[in-house]
Amino acid sequence: MFHSRIAIVIAGFLLGGCMLTDTLDPVPESALNERDKKLIQSAAYLKHKPSTDWQRHSVDYKGKEKPGTVIVDTEQKFLYLVLENGKAYRYGVTVGEEGLNWKGTAKVGRKAEWPQWVPTVDILKRIPDLPKHVAPGPHNPMGARALYLHQGNKDTLFRIHGTNQPEYIGWAISSGCIRMLNEDVIDLYNRVPVGATVVVI
């Protein structure tokens, strides 16, 4: 708990606006549709939940970013969604391992519910035993939702998506994509439209 509080303070300085005040505000079950509930309840990882520090919080936000902006702090492993009235939602995330992080500004180019997963050529070079395709479902590494990050008309190949490994929220182990709890990414998906700005620092 002590280390997580330090992380919150540091993240506040880095983002120029997220203050110490934070309130645990987990995503309500009502945010999930019936298909979501059924698939999530059938997941083999159901009992694996991160600590409350990594669940959704409501925090004060005094930065200059417009409401609707998504900010990912890869060092502190938090994703922020800027809201109205000086507030933001903060979610715990899994980020890319060293050397695989992507940083910059992008737009949400498209969104998908329970997406399929097709590993990139680079991922297959590093991990050749992976399947070439995984159908949608709770076993899928993309989880319940995916936001595809584009720069201009070009797909960056980086995504914000759910996960089938919630025990690694707060870690740096992915191939560069930003992973969220399935409940959290569903909430983010419902709040963020195509065209929204995403800043990864």
C-alpha cells in the first residue's frame, strides 16, 4: 500500500494534474451486458483479482487535457480518462516490457467488442510457438474490448485492450499493448469514442 501511494504522488507530478485525492470507484456490474457477464463468469482466471489499488478510482485532475482524453503513464502503470469538472478515472494497467513500450500521441482509430487476436509478425518472431489466430472469448489475450491506436490513417499496431491475465495488472510484461481488467476496458470502451486522443508517456 505504501509503495502504491508513492506511485500515485509521482504520477501526479508527471501528469501535471492528478492530485493525492482519490476514491475507490470500481466499475459497477451494470456496465456489463449479458454476454459480457456470461463470458467473464466462465473465465478460468475468475479468482485472480489485483488489489484495490489497481482497480478504478475517481481522482482529482487539474491538467490541461480536454475531457475525453486518455493518458497512459507507462512508468506508474496507470491509465487516466479525463472527465469534466476537474476529475478523472484512474485504472491500473499492464504495460510493455522494457524495449517494447510505444510512446506518443494517437487517436482511437476503431473499437471492437470481444475481438479476435492475430499476433503480429514481430511477436511471432520473438515467441514462435504462439497460435496464429485466437477466436474471441475469455481465453483470448485481447479480452473483452479493444481500442486500436492510429496515427493519421496508419494503424500503430498498439492497442488498449482487456486481458486473460488479470494477475499481471501493474506489471510491465506485455509486447507493448496496454492491458486492462476486462471490467475496466468495458467501462473505458463505453466512455471513449472513435477519434478520441490517447497520450502515452
